Amino acid sequence: MSSLSIILSPLISEKSMSDVAKNRYTFKVAPGANKHSIRKAIEDQFKVNVINISTITTKGRSVRGGVRRTEILKQPLKKAIVTLKAGQKIALFEQGAKQ
């Protein structure tokens, strides 16, 4: 797996933006990625030092939506919460940053 296919996108939410103050950043990652490959991909792509990684896998589920209340399947999701060395930042999570 290449480093570009491991990190799918940053997860921008209210909780993840409050974690930025604690030097923790949240990313959506490939389901088959392990902590070692996530660490290498983050360090290569953003030129930072990773201290800790926590991964969370949420199961896919079905929800009802639309006018006819049809069943919609949500795909499973794997998140990685990355803690960086003090004083380092990732520009994607800065307010007003352009992607």
C-alpha cells in the first residue's frame, strides 16, 4: 500500500477540532492499514514526528432515509487519531486553511 492510499481524508468535526489543541489529529484511513503503515504515511506526507496512534473501526449499519424511508447501508469506517510531537502542526486542520 502506498502512503497516498493509506490516508483517505482528514476528519473535520467539532470533537476533532477541539483535539487539535491537544496536538491530536483525526484521519479516515484504509480499512487494511495497520498502525505502522499509518505512522509512516503521516510522517512522509506531512513531515512531522508521530508519538502515538489510536485506531477505531466502526461497523457498517443500515439507516432509513429519503422520502420513502428506504434502507441505506453505511459503509464501515476506520479512523486513526494521531498524536504529534509538541510544537508540530498539520496545516489541514488550521482554521481558514485551503485544501
